[in-house]
Amino acid sequence: MQAAQFFSRRSIDDLEDEIISLAGRINASEYEFLVLVREFDLRQGWKPYHFNNCAEWLNMKCGIAPGTAREKIRVANALFDLPQTAGAMRSGSLSYSKARALTRIARPDTEQGLLEYAIPATAQQVDDYCRQLRNVQRDLSGEDARRLHNSRQLTRSLHGDGSMTISVELPRESGELVMKALEMALSLLEAEQADPEYATAPDEETLQQKQADALVAVASGFLAGGEGQRNCTADHYQVVVHVDEKA
């Protein structure tokens, strides 16, 4: 099938206009979704299913990952006290990504100024700007750290073909520590494969495949290390996080 068959007869300008228009409708629909979720949560509609909270219900019934579900509930509740932010999202001019960032910092007396910045800005700019504002407010920075720590989790899924998927959600500094360990393990594996005595030359592998091998090597090394022993003499690593002086 030729690639041209997948293309419509719209011009690029028409495509752009339709995408932007649809994005606005998605924003408005997302707001409507949040309002419904907020009421469902307040009325504890998830309790008859014996879930512990609404996030678990969203995970099971709507296919939303637990961490994302918790964020949606937080945003939905925050919008209740931010009428201008809620109105901008309802009209389609404010995306969920921007609303998520704004609701971490906005108050009824500050939301108008934040909206004036957020609506014309990119989602990344809004996220960075709100993070900078939070860094100078110690109570909010501490709240961020607690939220990230409490949302940490590891889940696994077993598949019928004999494979397993492992998903982990960590605060960024903890995730960087894990990645540093994988980098070290990967370096050791590559050194072993470069040895002339290495039995078989590996096929061309992707970085993701190599990192998967490194994760298995880390687990194997930990299990083989024995109680109180270490199988690696590498130095400890620290992740240094730089914040504003006022934080």
C-alpha cells in the first residue's frame, strides 16, 4: 500500500487548524472528565468495588496508571478552588498539562497572573516556571518531595509468552541512582564481551536490550554477593540537586 493513500486532501494549514481545534475540544473534555471524577471520588463511588481509593478504581476501570490517576484526582480537587483556571480549561484554552503545573502553585489571589503567563506559553515553559516558584516556597517544595516519595512503586506483569514487564516509578534522584548502577553494570558487561576469550560475539543489540541485561546482572550480582559482601568495589555515588538559595 502506498504511503500517499494514508494522506487526506487537506492542506497543511487545514491540518494544523483541525489539530489545534481538536486539542481545544480535548482540553474541554478533559475538564469535564475531571469534574465527574471529583464528584465520583467525593461520593466514594469506588467503595462498592472494595478499592482503597479512587485512583485504584481509575486504574482498573479507565486504564489510567496509578500515578497518573492520583494526579488527575489532585488536579480535579484543586480546580474547585481555582475558578479562573477551571474556566480556562473548560473553554479549551488551557491544557491539562498546564493545569497540572498551575494547580501546584496557584491560589485564588494569584491564578490570574499565572494564567496570563501560562496560556500563551508552552507546556514545558509553564512546568519549569511553576517549579521555580515552588523552589522558593519551602512548604510547597517539601510537599513535592513527599508526594514523589509516596508515589514510588514497582509493578510487574506476567505475559502468556513467558515474558515479564517490570515498571517502576521513583523520585528523579532515586531513578538517577538506579540508572548509574545500570551504567556501571553495562560497562562491566561490555568489557567482558570485548575479552578475546568471550565465547560468542553478541548480535547487534539495542541500548534498551543492553540495559535489560545490565539490570539482570545487577540482580544476579546482588544475589551472588552473599550476606555482608559486595561484589563491586566501585565508589558510592551521590546525586546532587541544585535549588534556589531561598529554598
